[in-house]
Amino acid sequence: MQPTLAATRLVLRPADASDLDALWALWTDPAVRRYLWDDRAIARDEAASTLDECLALAPQGIGLWMVAPRDAPGRALGCAGLLPASTAAEHEPRLAGMTEALVALAPDAWGLGHATEALLALQAHAARTLRLPRLAAVADVPNVASDRMLRRAGFAVLGETTGPRHPLRTYVWTPGAASLPTHVQGDGFRLRPWRRDDHAALRRHADDPDVARNLRLLPHPYDDAAADAWLAYAAADPPPPGVWAIDVAGEAAGCVALERGTDVGASSYEVGYWLGRAHWGRGLATAALRLVTDLAELDPTVTRIHAGVFAWNAASMRVLEKAGYPREAVLVRAGSRDGIVFDRVVHARTRDTGLPYETFPAPSHTGRR
């Protein structure tokens, strides 16, 4: 059945017949219908028929959801849907058989990141619960806001084709490293790509010996050259997948990143993170880690996410444990820096993806000790 979906700031509840008037008002709003209904002011009967078609999909776990703030679930901001891409496939045959994602919010909810957040909730449901291998999306080419939302959520452009009123741009999202979203809303922070204008904040937060001491790749002192080198990579256009600035109150305050393994490790990610001292002790690192973990695990092929921590960094070990990463191993004398040899502690979370699994055999204690 079609479940209620939760996001950081939003709740998506399955639509029902009582939502007809709210949906009709949304769908006939001139700013919304401009692209959603090709600027047609649909009649209430057409809205009712459309809603009935969506409600009939609920046993399949798809259909239409009403989008509302988590702290005011009775106040609808708009709707979101997972629907058969049959109409879109009439214009783009490569979408045939796919499920299409859509989000339509009232104008007073625009510009706050709510649409991207609702779309990510649909993607999580599609990947985790429905196990869909991909999602489709369609937007009118002039609809710059929808194009931005879809790209931020990790959708890739499939192509362009003719449409009833405007040219159409089609998109596909396939869970994986190449389709990680670029913008994700957290509680009191957001994850976004690095920008060139983050230079001053990056220098201020990274130029701290107690931050650098816990990281492999952060030099100290952290000077202009170091900041320039990082931003040349992280602030590229397009941004590297899986690398986010932790933005607190409009300022880059740290970083979190996922690096996909290669060869036999291709089903795993290594995760890393750091946060400026001014934001320690507020749970932000744990929350950011939980967010990117959820994103990584949208990919059904991922079996493992791990992090390595220097032996003295008890705070980071607590962050990992709170985020669901138990301690897996201690790599004895696995690191050295500034003339000191130290252990590295590995925290990891793993999951069964249904493939055959060969474990390391437990040692026999029958032989000579």
C-alpha cells in the first residue's frame, strides 16, 4: 500500500478523496498550471477524475501524496506523485514502462527547497520500498525551476522532444554514485556544493590544528593556496558527486563526502567529514552523516559504508556510533604522523543485498595453540 513518507521538514501523506478541493485550487492556480496543465484551467470534474486515477494506484505503493510541513501536517503546501509514465512515453518512447516522479507546490512554498526535499522522499520510497531500478521525470524546457530541482536531486537529462505547448526535457534517475543529489536539507543545516565564495569561511574553519589533527588530507596551516586547491576541485561545474559543504546559516562550516570503492570494492563507500570548531557539540556532524548514509543506501547494490578514525578521536567515534556505524576493527599501527605511530579504528555499517555471501571462516581452536 501507499505509505506516509517523512522528510526533514516535510511529511507526505497519501492523498484521499477529501483532498479534491485543495488539489483543484492548486492545479488551477495560474502560476502552477502554467506548466503542470499546459496553462489550462481544468474543470473540477477533470480534477476529480485525475484524483480517482491516482487513488487507484495506491495498492501498488504509488499514486499521489499531499505535501505538508511536519510541524503543521494539516496545512497542504502542494502535492507529489509517483505515476506511470504512460503520457510522458507518448512523447519520449524511452520512458515507456517507467514510473514518473512529479512535485507541484503552491507559489508561497517556492524557493525554500521544499520541492527538492519532497522529490528526495519519493526517490527514497522508490528505491528502498518499491525497488524500482529508475525513475523518470519530465519538465517543460522553459521551466527553469523544475530543471534545477531535478538536477539537484540527481536526475540526468535524457533528451528533449516536442510537447503539447512547450518543448519537453526528459530525465532519468538511477540510484548510484553518479546520481547522488547535490542539495539536501537537514535540520538546522543543509548540504550543498562548494562555491568559490566559500574561500574565507573555509580558511577560517579549516585552519585549526584540532581539525587538521584528525584528518588525513587537511594540511595545517591551512592557507590561501590550500583553500584554492580544494575549491578548484570541489567547486567545479558540475560539482564532483558525493562532496558537500555543510552549510549552517548560509556559511560553509564543514564538509562531508562519500567516495565509491573500485574493483572488488565497488559496492562500498568510504565516508569522511569534518566540522568547524564553532559548531561542535550540537549534533550537526551526526545529522549530516545520517543524511549522506541514507543517500548512499538508496543504491540497492551498496553493501558497506565505512570510515577510518585515528585512535585518539573519541568524538568522531561517538558520531559514527550514533549514526549507526558500529566499531568493526582496530588496525594496529596503521598510521603515522609527526613521528608518532598510531592505531586506526574502522567503523562500518553493512547490509544484505540478497547476493550470495561468503563469510570469513571462524578460526578453529582444535589445532596447536
